[in-house]
Amino acid sequence: MRSMSLIGLVAAREIGERGRSKPYLITSSLTALLVIALIVLPGLFEDETDTFRIGSVGEGNSAIIETAEVLGNSGDEEGAAPTLEMEEVGFSSRQEGESALSEGDVTVVLVDGVEMIIEREGGFFGGGGGPTALLQQAAGAIALEQVIAESGESAEAVIDIISSESLDVTPLVEAEGDTGEASVVAYFGLILLYMAIILYGTWILTGVTEEKSNRVVEVMISAIRPWQLLAGKIVGIGFLALVQFVGTIVIALVTIRLFASFDIPDIPPGSLFNLAVWFVLGFLLYAVLFGAAGSLVGRLEDAQSAAMPMTIFSVIGFFAGFAVLDDPDGIVARISTFFPFTAPFTVPIRVSLQAIPLWEYAVSVVITAATIYLAVRAAGRIYAGGILRSGSRTKIRDAWRSAEG
């Protein structure tokens, strides 16, 4: 009980001092303002309607352009303003149209309803995307309408056929519920965990190094055991980090609700709980290691080099998460599930995609929790052996040997 109270005192000290510090308050304010700006400003300057100028030489182009515009707006809600407009620009000769195209006055040029001139092959407009694809589809729709005209089919029916999904999709394995929204949650959880580890793990690292370099720790270590000091600092700095992190997310969600042009999907409670569990496990594991690394260096300038192993592991876990999104049953997914430094990144994704057996999930939780326990014990010993060493960077072996057993 005394140990817990001492850890609580250290944590309260960290929260009180660092929570009132100017760097913390400034970074919290700037982060909130940046998030608000990133959400609000694009909506202020965004043009909701894309307008393309289509050059026209000869006859037979107007119908293609009009049909392409209908195709481009076929996914819009009924009664909503069109999101795509195509403006026909007539030219008296092919040469005049090509000149306007090279000068950027038009996007493409149609000739007699049978030819489309583009500026170059490849690129956004020349590689099968943008208005060129719509014009190709429109020309095909008109040609198809001419073929089936005798059966009484209309252009609207042709467009409906082309723009709809004609095949019913039948999966071999039926999903229990909607995995789409859960996948979105896992994707953003992957990014948020990586950001939290890199940003706030560095906070813990520099916080430990700072007190070691200014000799404050020498006074504190006389009244408290090293591992208790380390645990208190991790709890205190980690708490401040998570408060800022969660606060930023809440501000982002509120701003999206009030100002953004898109809606936030309903998030399944199970996905949120699973994400929260692995976020805590992952953050705690890396925070302990960052704290131990901070005790090995005597100057803030050397802190980043000490953080390199944790950074490498977090980058591996980050990219493993993207691999699991693509193949949740693959070899990368299975290996990373049982590796504690990558499991917090990949297991939530496999859960959201319903691609992990219960036994694999349970084993992964046990392995990660056991690794955190061992990391706490090892980090406490390394911290005890390295925290009072000044000067150059301390080797892990030397810190381990010099600590009390």
C-alpha cells in the first residue's frame, strides 16, 4: 500500500507541475486550434461542384457530354445540387480545339462524336479517370441505346443499367453485423495509437532524462525507490498525455458535428471497447520502455537515439497494421498477433474484420500483459542502475549490473 501511495505522490507531482507548465498549455492549445482548422477550413474553400470544360468539334458531341454529366451525378441524393458539371465549348476546327487543349482552356476535345483528344497519355485525366472515363461511358451508353432502340429502351434505362451493380454479391462466410464501420474505427485507431506512442512516448523519455540531467532525481531517490519513481513518472506524464490526446479527439468530433460536411458513422460499442483495451495495453508497454530508455542518457540531445528501438518497433507495428487490413488471415496477421510489440496495432483490426479466433485473441492478450509485467520489472532495474549515472550514455548491461537485485 505504501508503494502505491508513493507512486501516486510522484504521479500527482508530475501532473501538477507539467500540467501547469507553459509548454504543455501551449501545445494543447495549438493542437486543438490545428485540429479545428484542418476540419473547418477545407469546407470554407471547397467548391462543391466540379466543372469541366469539354471542347467540341463537329456534330454528335452534345449528347455524349449531357449523358456523361448525368452519369457523373447519378450517385447524388435526390434533390441535391449537382456535384459535376460539364460545359460544352464549341470550336470551328480541330486545330483550334487542340490549341485550346494545350493551353489548358479545356479538359478534353471531342471530335464528331467518335474521337476524344487528350493532352497526354497517363496522368489524372489521361489515365482512365476524371471526365474521360465518364465520356467513354456516355459514348457507350448512346451506342447501346442505338442498338436496343427497337425494343423501346430509353437512355435513362441504359444509364441506370450502366451505373448500377448488376451482380448480387454472395460471400462464402457471412459476417455478423456490419464490418465496414468497425474497419474504419480500427484504421483510425491504428493511426491514433502510432501517433500517441511516438509523440507521448517521447514526452516520457525526455521527462525522465530532464530530471536526471538537472540532478533533481538525486534528491528524490533518497526518499523513494527507483522503480516507484519510474512508475509514478510514467503514470503522471502518461495521464497528461492521454488527457491531451482524448481532449483533441473530443474537440475533433465536436467540430465535425458542427462544421464538417460529412457525418460520423455510428461506431459499434464492441469495436470501441476493443480499441480502448489495446490502446491502453500498447501505450503502457511502450511508455515503460521509453521511461527506461530515458534513464540511460544524461543529456536531452541523446534522448532520440535512446528511443530508436521503440520507434523501430512502433513503425513495424504500424505497417503491419496496413498489411492486416489487406489480408487479415495472412501470415503477417498471425505472426503479429502473438508478437507483443505489434499486437496492439494488428489485433484490433483483425477483431473488427472478424478474422481472429477467440483463442488467438486470448493468447495475444496474455502475452502482451505478461510482456508489460516483465518490462516493468526490467525497466525498474535498468532505471535504478542508470538514473544516478551522469555523463555519457549508459549501456543497458552496465545499468543492469549496477542495480540492486
